[in-house]
Amino acid sequence: VVLHREATRRRESEANLQTIFDADQVGMLLVDEKIQVTCVNEMATQFFGKEAQELIDRQPGDGLCCVHAGEAPAGCGHTAACRDCPMRRLIARVIGEGQTIRIADLTMRLVRGGEEKRYCFAASAAPLDLKGRKYALLTLVNISQRKRAEEALREAHDELEQRVEARTAELKQANETLKQEIVERKRAEEALRWSEQRYQLAADAGKVGVWDWNLATNEIYLDPKLKSMLGYEDHEIKNHMDDWAKHVYAQDLEACMKAAEAHLAGMTPSYEVEHRMVHKDGSLVWFIARATAFRDEKGKPYRMVGTDTDITDLRSEER
């Protein structure tokens, strides 16, 4: 009776195992102590692209078309690389130790369509005892596509990290450059402030007035100091070249205009001319006018900035 029950239990176990084989969505191989495949499920045949009879009674590497299995006439298990084969070592350990072992990333090089390709499996092997013989139930899930996606994602992440580092370095350099420019600008502004103060002192002492001529509109900024040197209040002379030219002594107006035209045409490095202007009281005031034109990228002048210095006393001494 006991023997009958044991035989019945074994038949039920074998039937249950076959049911699991047929229903599972992962590749499954039953491997014996000689590391030979004794049974496979449908998913395994689909993955390996072979019929079940082509896999049974063969070494796993032969069925999988392992690269190393093709290096020796005897096939899988007879090459130097077979000693380190992760699948053979997994099966041997499970059968020898009687414990289930899982490997999250089992990598093998297999031949598919005449080309060598790298495959990754999530593998596990569980020990089985059937009819007094030891087996290992090997399950394989092909995670090659997932691994390639992870690798592509990792490469993209590394590339992004490199780009971020490069951009960070660029921004750091730009920030340092900006800081230096700010320092230099502050120095320039300070120098300009002192220059303006020195100019004002010189203007107050030396009777100098500034003017700024907009060549497009013919408007001209006239320093109130300059107007006062002719005896006028600021509002009495309009800031326009036509009005200012009316105060130039008639005999000197042509010389002033010719000198200006020559400089604007690029014939002279600067504008400089001595001329007379008519004071509000009718007297003549001698000036020396100096100026420089500002030009656009095409060389066309758009602005002329200069000074008029009262040299009446100097001219009187020369006489």
C-alpha cells in the first residue's frame, strides 16, 4: 500500500511538473546530473528556435548555440571556457548542494542567425528528485532587451552628466569673466568720474565748453558754460546747429564748415580750427574748436563730439 501511494505521489508530481512546464511563460529546462537536458517547455523551444527533440539529451550550450560550444568537436562541456560557464556552474551547484539558486543577470554569448550576440537572462535553478535521480529545473527569462534599454539609458545619463558638467564649467567661466568685467567696469567708471571732475576743474579755470552734434537730426548739445562765454543764458540759444552757426563770425564760418566736412569725410584724423564768434554785446571771442567724429560699422559718421576753448586772451598776447 505504501509503495502504491509513493508511486501515485510521484506520478502526480510528474504530472504537476508537466502542467507547470506547459503553462509557464518562461523558458524551462529540466537538466540531469550529467548536465543534459531531459525535458523542455514550449516557451524554451520558441526562444531557442528549435524543436524539443533538438534540445533533449543535449548539453544546454549545444541547444542554446553557445559560442564556446562550437569551438570543440564534442561541443558544450569540452572547451576551456566551459569550466567558467555561468549556466553549467549554476546547474552543477544546484544539483550538488540541493538548494535553489537565483542569478539576476546571467550573460552568455550565443549564435543567432549566423551572428554572435550577447544575451542576458534572469535565471534560477531549483533541485528536484524524480525517481531517485537528481535534477535541476532551470528557468530562463530573456532580459536582453531590458538590459540594452538600461545600458542605453545609462549611456544617455552619462552623456547628460557630461553635458551638464561641461555646461557648468562654461557657466562658471562665464561667471568669472562677468565678475572680471564688472570689476573692470567699476574701475573705468571710477576713472571716468575722476576724469570728469578734472575736466570740470579745467573747464572752470580755462573757459572750455563741450558740444555734441547729432549729424542725423542736426541737433547739438551745447554746454551752458559755452553759451555763457558768449554772454547768453542757456535758453537763449537753441540746441540746433543752424542756430549755433548764426553766432559764428561770418568771415570764419566757411573755414569752420570746410574743416568739419574734411574730418567727416575721413580726410583728417580730427577736427581742429581757430575761429571767432560774436558775443551778445557785439564783441568778438576767439575759440579753438577740437572734435572727433563717431562712425558706424560701415564707417559712416553719425555723431561729432568736441570742445570750444576761449583763446581770446592768448590771441591778444600774440598781437
